[in-house]
Amino acid sequence: MKKFLGSMILLAVVMLNLYAYADAPVVGVGKKVTLDYTLTVDNKQVETSVGKTPLAYVAGNRNIIPGLEAQLNGMRINEEKVINVAAKDAYGEVDPKAFKEFPITSLPKGLAPKVGMVLLASAPDGSKFPAIIAAINGDKAQLNFNHPLAGKALTFKVKILKIE
């Protein structure tokens, strides 16, 4: 009888925990989600929110890269996960049309251009975006206007902190 009663109490506790977990909010469209993340690219940590301000976004509003958002859906508070995002689902593949040549004289005055150097370019509307010097050919510099993470697979280690 004691074994039966003990088994019933254990079953009741498990069922209550499952019921509470089933009612816990999950990441989904329209929910404001706060999370910590660490981004790794080519086995090197690129950035982290751990110990800093966590990332907050509204699911479904396309505020974060699609491959990350899709894999966050369904997660719960305090859940941790490693998420791999292919380049096509992150910042896209490298677009060869995004490479443009400019005279070196059009670069900022006093700049000694070097391959790999990141410049801040301005769009006609005044917005700023990065351009990477891909090559120097005589008096011309080839600039790469692809996102710096284009063509890269990304790995995120995430922990859901809050779902509202």
C-alpha cells in the first residue's frame, strides 16, 4: 500500500509539472522575446550579450535574421540551445555584383588604403553602411559592399530569458 501511495504521489507531482510546463509561454509570432546569445563564426566568438544588455525582439517582425528567428520559435523561458544558421538564412551568399571599383582619390583624405580595411560608406539617403577594401589595383580600390557576414555560416548559443 505504501509503494502504491508513493507511486501515486510521484505521478501527481510529475503531472503537475508537465501541466505547468505546458502553460508556460513559448516563443511565437507577436511575443516580445528577451535572450542572451553568443555568436560564433568560423570557430571564433564574434559577439555576445552575456554580461551585457540582452537582445530583445518581437517574433514575426523580421527584426533578426530569418534562420535564427525560425529556430527560436517554440522555445521556452530558461531554455538553452545551439543554433546553426546557413549563410542563405543569415546575411545571404556573397553577391559578386556588390564589388565596385573606385578611384583611390575618392576615398577619405589621408587614408592609406589596405586590403581588408573597413570603411563607412554613405548612401544617398544619408544612411551609413560598411564597405570592405577587397583589392587595390594601381590607382583604384575595389570595395565589397556585401554585409561583412555574407557567405558565412553562423552559430548562436542562446538562452531565452523572458517571453511577454
